[in-house]
Amino acid sequence: MTAQHLRSVEAKAFVPAKDFVLAQRFYQELGFTMEWANDEVAQFRHGPCSFLLQNFYRAELADNFMMHLQVEDVDRWWAALQPVVLRHGVRCEAPSDKPWGMRDFAMVDPSGVLWRIGQTL
């Protein structure tokens, strides 16, 4: 049997957290459900999308780490996230149409991880 005959189920990123407790609270305030956690890692889910938040931080990693979340209505997401963005003092740009066929916005989490949240045009 070759790898092309194997079935994969899911791929998850390990997102770094500078302050693990603050990061957990931030993602919960964004609307993610924390499914489980221990001292080293926590799993977050929103609908069918999930990622692992890790109690690990290196500036070189976090400052170059990017996540992409595809949503149904990017403008509603942007509006809903504004109170969290303001409360945590993170950077967040307004949504705009991109030449690659997406409408999205960028948000940087408290650890410096860049999230692009968008929808297909």
C-alpha cells in the first residue's frame, strides 16, 4: 500500500502562545471553544476548524506564524471581533477584497501570530 491510498482526517497547527492563560482567554472571547487543555497544550474549535494552542513561545516563530480561517461572512466576523480586538489591544485591519479572489482581514493575536480571516469572493 502506498501513501496515496491512505486516508487523512485532519491537519492541525500548533499555535505558539507567549502568555498561555491570556491566549486561551483571547481565543475563547473570539468564539472558539476550548475542547480540552493541560499545562502544555489546549485544543480550540470553531465549527469544523480546530488548532492546538501550545504553551511555547519564541519571537522568531510567533512573528512568522500565519493562520488562515475561511468563514462564510467576513464582514460579520470583523464586526463581531472588534470588542475583543479593542479589549486586548491587538492589531486588526478592515476587510478588503484581494486580487487572489478573497475578501479578508488580518489580525495579530497577543503573541504576534498573524491570522487572515476571509471568505471566497
